[in-house]
Amino acid sequence: MGEDMSSGEAPTTSQRLALLHSDTEKASEAARELAERGEFVPLEEADVVIALGGDGFMLDTMHEMLDSHRVRPVFGLNLGTVGFLMNRYRSSGDIAARIAKAKPHRVSPLRMEAITQSGETITSCAINEVSLLRETRQTAKIEISVNDRVRIKQLAGDGVLLATPVGSTAYNLSANGPILPLDSQMLALTPISPFRPRRWPGAILPDRSRVTFRVHEPAKRPVAVVADQKEVRDVAEVHVEIARDKELTLLFDAGHALDERIVAEQFIT
């Protein structure tokens, strides 16, 4: 993650702003320009965080918020490629005024609890999705339960994922999963290259669901789980549910909100 650029004094607005940027040349140059025009505080003193970069850097910033003692709203400015989670970067204008008028969107991540073949338990959060993926050429075979009721005794294929509405337009969409409106209170359960049951398209679940994945023949057919960027290999069992105690806030310019982007994504051909 790029440096936290600060002058040590709060800006003229009532909100104290911290400035973070990715390591790309474009983001670094934009950060220098903003730092020359405004005053920023260190991250630990900030009320709002400005993130300069692409969607990957926004995810990194949001995970940093999850790991901190104080979760702050994040206002992203796109210096990457797609910028689905970001606002448009403009080299002119009052950034503090934009943030003051911004529309908040609250996002609850998934909490993943993975139990490895050796019995170790590893917990992590995912803002986009939790994915189970085969590690070798051997097809993964996975049992899927929802709220302790077995729904699929054995899914054979490359894997399966559980996505939030924010993540439904990412890997989930590439795997032919559904796009979920931001306020749908649903999760997308999507198979990845399924072999059996071949015609199972996945499922849309209420976000109060607790989903359990159990790996069949884990020694012969090893499976890894990935919570956003964090990978755990050789898992035997994985539990996933919404982490309601980890709510995050993203800020968007008026008319440039995430819910509208998710709707619009469904009409892109």
C-alpha cells in the first residue's frame, strides 16, 4: 500500500482527511497534486480516508479498515482500470466539498472460518467473495450445506464461491453468477465450472444464511479457499456468513453511486 500523505494539520472542513495511494506512477502523481492543494492528517487521526488507485487498492484499503481499531469511511478516486468501487478522479475542484456531499453506502463483508486438513482454524473477512478452488488436476468434490441442512451432497467441478452484492459483479459474474442489487440482502452461491450436477446454476440466498462447505477426499482432491486475496490451502471444511460487526462505509459522488452501477452492469453487452 502506498504512503499516507499528511501535513499534520486538519483541512478547513469539519472532517479530517487522510490520503492513501497505490504504488503506481499515476496514483503517486495524483497524490502529490492533492497534497499540494489541501491539508491532510495521518491515518490514525482521520475521519475519512481518500484512496487513490484502482479497485484492488480499494479492497486493500477496506481490509486495512477491517483490521484497524477504528473503521473510517473511504472515498475512492479511480487511477486504475475499471474503478467499479471508485469515484472519477478530477485534477481540479474541492475534494473536501465532494466528500461532504458524497452518498454513503454501507457494506458488510463475509467472515470465513477455514479448518485445514491438519486441524488448524483460520479466520478472515472477504468484501467480494469466498472461493473454494481445486489445487490440482483432480476435480474438487464438495458438500454444500445452508444453515446446517445439506443442499448438495456432492458438487464436482473446479470449485464454488459465495459472493456479496458488492462482489457479485467481480469473480462471481465471470463464473456466470447473478448480479445482486446492493440493497438485496442476498448472497450469490455460484459453482465454478461444475461437472456434476452439470445443470445446477447456483443459488441466491438470504444474507442471514450460514453456508458450510465440506471437502470430500481432501487428501486426494486438495482444495484451497480464498477470502478476497487471502488464501488457505488444503482445507477440509469452510464456514461462511455475514460479519455484521464489521460494517464498512464507502462514499460516492451524487449520481455516481454503487447501487446504480450494479443495476447498469446488467445491461452491458
